[in-house]
Amino acid sequence: MPESGGVIELRTPGELDAMRAAGAVVADMHAAVRAAAAPGVRLTALDAIARDVLADAGATSPFLGYAPLATTPPFPGVLCLSVNDVALHGIPTPYELEDGDLLSVDAGATLDGWVGDAAMTYPVGTPRAADLRLVETTEQALAAGIAAAVVGNRVGDISAAVGAVGRAGGCGINTDQGGHGVGRTMHEAPSVPNEGRPGRGLPLRPGLVIAIEPWFLAGGSDDYRVDADGWTLRSADGSRAAHVEHTVAVTADGPRILTAPR
């Protein structure tokens, strides 16, 4: 989702623990949705499952009602559910999943004032080999970005690590949307693009929390278009897309994934 700038804030170890609690709720949302995603299931049903997880945890959604611009309609779901050529911000519609669809799920939770944000992509029913390769490349890029999130590096090192994997895999990459700071709100400074130059940008210091989120386009083109609903972002060439994300804390002991499964 579109991000906002602002002051860079560093979190204390206690605050990171609180953010981990929010991130665990996000992981639970993903587990419940993935278990239910099958041919014939409506996107609205998956969104309802995620709402139940939030309610059971006493958490709320930073996605629901989100409207970054006055011209943007409030987002109507607690999940972004993006199918096939939709890369980001897919609205939970009554669309019924079909065998062979590629589903990207972006989920967030706010718990005790702290936010977690994570995304996954996986095939529904019978997987296509090309989709599995795309997802593997995107997941490898996320792993490379997380590995670069260490004290002494800069944001550009993360961006360069993510982009190098995507380009090596022949994927299209667009930096209009990308990673971002996470804290009391879903989108904080700094911006973490999915391509960049190493050694550039904000120095990484202990307590910095960022969402690292590669989203790649299988066709190799970097271009996209946005539907009339103001949210749904699709590959311009109709090729499939994948999106993965974790909320990650930079610590003196290395990267800490705050949205990992319990």
C-alpha cells in the first residue's frame, strides 16, 4: 500500500517484543487463510477467516478503511488478496478461486498499538511450474533482503540484494511500491525500494523496524496499471505476479523476523 514518510524511530527491546506479538497474529492470519484457500473458495470467505483471527486475538486491522489519499476509497478488507496478474492491493471480492490460480495474501494486525505486516504467495490447487519458479525467486529475494538487514549496512544494501535476485530470475521490478518502516502505524519511514544501490541510503541501526517486501512480475516488464477501483495493481503485460513480505527488526544480534510463524 502507498507509504508515508516521517521521522525514523528506533524501538527498544521491549517494544520489539510487543511488535513480535502483533506479528504473531499476522502469522496466525496467514496460517488460517492458507489452510482454507482452495478451488471454489471466495476471496470474501478468506477475508472473513482473517477477521475471525483478529477478533480472537483482540487485534484490529491496519488495512480496513485505509485511505492514504483523499482521492483513494477506503480499503474494504483486512486482507489484500491478489490473484494471478494482480500484484498488490487486490480487494476481497466474491471471486471464486480456481484450480491453478496464483494467490498473494497481504495481512496486517494492530495489537496494543503496534503493527505487524507480512505477505505470502502460493498456488491454489494444482501448481504451475512457472508459478513455483516465480514464488521461489521472490522468496529468495526476501531472504537476501533480510540477510542484508544488519547493523553497519544501509537501506540501499537491502534494496540491492532484493533487486539482484529478481533481475537474475528475469523478473520485472517496480520501485513505486516497496518496503517501509513499521511501528505504531503501518507505513512509516524509511522507504525500502526493491531495487537500489549498495552503500546508499539510511544507515541501519539497532531498533529499526522495516517491512521488506519484494513483489516481482513474471513477464520481465517493470510496468503496471491500476484498476478503476483505485487499489488493484496489475502487471501491464498480463503476466503473473508474486509478493512476499516480513516485518523485520535490525538488532545487534542480526535480523529478527517479527512476523515469523509462532
